[in-house]
Amino acid sequence: MSFAVGLTGGIGCGKSTVADLFEKHGAGIIDTDAISHHLTQRGGDAIAAIRDTFGKDYITDDGALDRAKMRTLVFSDAAAKQRLEQILHPLILEQAKAQLRQLQNKPYTVIVVPLLTDSPAYRKLVQHVLVVDCDETTQISRVTGRSRMTAPEVRAIIAQQAPRAEYLQLADDVILNNAGLDNLAEQVAILHKRYSNMQCGH
Ligand SMILES: Nc1ncnc2c1ncn2[C@@H]1O[C@H](COP(=O)(O)OP(=O)(O)O)[C@@H](O)[C@H]1O
Ligand SMILES: [Mg+2]
């Protein structure tokens, strides 16, 4: 197996942006959010189990997960959130492992896992942890800038995620993403050089 880096951090800290930058350098990228989205699209592997567990009200007419409805449910119902995760997490992990096997020709692979703090299986899968971090005010302004979410909604999500200190405790490397995109690209370029020279087990 080639070298695998787990990329994590809070909402809006810049995980997807950092992953895109690594991809331009030629790294393999696995995005667990994208896998999750795919599993819950029309015809996705998680749809039948979601219908069995939550009822057909949570499936749209064209056979996809009704994301808005599910988001509302899991936000206020911890047991429902857990049931959804019990369906999705094993399927996402299986897909991530399959993609990792297919990316063995890459110099290294970056696996984006937003909740790495709560995911022992991914911590076993990766040899190295990279945390992208920024101030909470920056997080809020970037997320409200990229979506229709309001500042209180973003704050509520941040409050549900692990505290920054918990992410930072896991980190082998930290990208501090408070400055502009040029600065971010410079930090990624430096890490790319290092990761290209690392090998699994070293
Ligand atoms: N250094 C930066 N300067 C300006 N905008 C940024 C920077 N880093 C990220 N962004 C923007 O902030 C938003 C959140 O970044 P994103 O990579 O989507 O975060 P995450 O994937 O961690 O939720 C995006 O719209 C992205 O384009
Ligand atoms: Mg993202």
C-alpha cells in the first residue's frame, strides 16, 4: 500500500480546497463526503436500507435520499443520526478502501475525512494526519459565503463537531488557513514534496 494521508478539520476550514490543490500536484484523492453523496443518490447502495429504516417519506420521488428532510431529522434526533451513520459508515469505509487500492499508482493518497476524530477505522487506514485549521470567525464567513447557511446555523454545526483542540491533537501536520489562497497553495506545495518522499511504514 502506498502512503495515505488523512485530511480533516472543521466545516469551512478548507478541506475540499486543500484536496483540490493536492490533486493538481498529482496526489490520489478520496473524498468520503462525495462517496456518501453517491451512496444516497438515486440507485445508490444505501437507498434500500434507508427506506427500510426511515420509511419511504425520506426517499424522493426519483429514488434519492431526501437530504433536506433527513438533515432536519438528524439535527434534532441523536438516535436517528446514529441509525443513519450505522447504514452509511460501513459502506463509505468499504468504498474508500476500494478506491485506495485503485490509487496505488499515485505517489500518495489524501483521504478527506471530516470526522476523523470520531473514526478509528480511518485512523487505522492512514499513516499520517493533516489538519486544516482556521479561526472560527473565518470558518463562519467562508461557509456563509459558499452556501445559503446563516451564521447561527454554521455556529450550531461547529458546536456539534469536535473542538479544534481535538483535531489538532491528532495532527502530524497542520495547515493554518487564515490567509489567502496563495498562502494556502504554498503550504500544500511544501507538504506535497514531503509526502512524495514518504513511504508506507517509514
Ligand atoms: N485561503 C482561502 N482564502 C479564501 N477563501 C478560501 C480559502 N480557503 C478556502 N476558501 C473558501 O472557503 C470556503 C470553504 O472551504 P472548503 O474547502 O469548502 O472547506 P471544507 O471543505 O473544509 O468545508 C470555500 O468557498 C472555499 O473556496
Ligand atoms: Mg468540503
